[in-house]
Amino acid sequence: MNIIHVIVLAIIEGLTEFLPVSSTGHLVVASAIMGIGKDEFVKLFEIVIQLGAILAVVVLYFKRFFRSIDFYVKLIIGVIPAVIFGLLLKKKIDILLESPLIVAIAFVVGGVILLFVDEWFNKPTVTDEKEISHLTAFKIGLFQCLAMVPGVSRSGASIVGGMTQKLSRKAAAEFSFFLAVPTMFGATLKDLYDFYKHNVISATEMHHDIKYLLIGSLIAFIVALAAIKSFITFLEQKGFKVFGIYRILAGIVIIVLYYSGNVLHTV
């Protein structure tokens, strides 16, 4: 992995983390194309920079994080399913992270769902996070777990999950953003611990790793700042159909590349 890889992956992460197109899926495919998909540090890098992008939520919605104690109770309840399934399925998830084909299939299936989700859930009754119950927060957390399959999209799964519970598109998107903070913070700490526990790293390598992680996180953070507000505005006005079409087309392209003997097939 070199600095060009760092910059490219970080920009992709910042642009896609909050869109229902799967940032992880895009990172997996981009890593495969660049020939670094099987590198263990790259897998760690892709998790850590997601936290960098997520921290943009804390900056943009700073006041919302001081609204009430119940706000944090809902986030804790919402993140419980991800903690449980993450610990139980960690090894299987790591294997899936190496497969562009799994990403492609998830892209297409998720894309088809997004084509119709605006019509399925078009009568919201909840327009603000304060109106979300603890049970609803837990149900949205269950939907978020679907994103453990690369290509599903954490934001997409949790936003659609919120809409099934009668949240408006904006309320569902914002709660998805808030829920991402503890989810990715926990995932980052766990992956950092596992990586450096099971790998012997010299002082020079450690310095190199930290530099790349910091640069990648900063770039992802800056790009995400611009992406979040744009996405909320677009979502309120246009809905999900455009993202559905994009996912289907991207999934088909990846499948064609995979079976044509392209570099993706070697990952």
C-alpha cells in the first residue's frame, strides 16, 4: 500500500459512507483493482477511515449530541445487535471482505430494493429523532447488521430499516448517521486491537501504519463533511431511485469484470 492508494481509498470512503451504495463494497472493489485487496493492513485501513468519515457527523450535528441522555440510550440500544453479530460472525465477515463477487450481488439486490422503497414506505409519521422509541432504535439496529455483508450498505440498510418503522427519509437518514458513530468506533477499536495483537510490527512499520491511518482518516473526514449535507438535500427531494439504478449498473459491471478474467477475479 502506498500514499496514492491511501488518498484514493479515503476519497472513496468520504464520498460513499453516507450514501446507500456501500462504502465497504466500493473499497473492496477499489482495493481489488489496485491489487491490494488481500493485504491485512488494507482491511484494517478500510475500517479505520470509516470512523474518520463518521466523525464528520459529530461536527455537523454537534448540538444534537447534547440534546438528552435518552439520545445516547437509543444509540446504545441500536448498536447492541451489531456488537452481538459482529463478535459471532467476525471470521466469516473477514472472508466476505475479500470477495468482489459478493459485493456485486449485494449491489444488484440492494439496488432493486431501492427502486421501490420510496413507494413502499411513503406515509411516515416520525419526523424527528426525539419521536423514535427504544424498540424502534433496536429494530433499526437489526437492519444495520445486514451491512456486515459487504455491498449491502450500512447507511442504506439502517435508513430503509427506519423507513419501515414509519420514519421520514430525513429522520431515518439522520438517525442512521448518529447510529454509525458508536458502531464504527467499536469496530475500529476491535480491529486495531486484533491487528496489532496478531501481527508482529516493528517501530518503523508502526510509524508507517499510523501515518497512513491518520492521513486516510483526515481525507475521509473532510470529504464526508461535504457529502453529508448534499445527500440529505438530495434524498429529501429525489428519494432513492437514482441510487438503486447506480447500484444495479455498478453490480453488473463488477460481475462482467469478474467473469471476464479481469484483475477482480484474482482476489
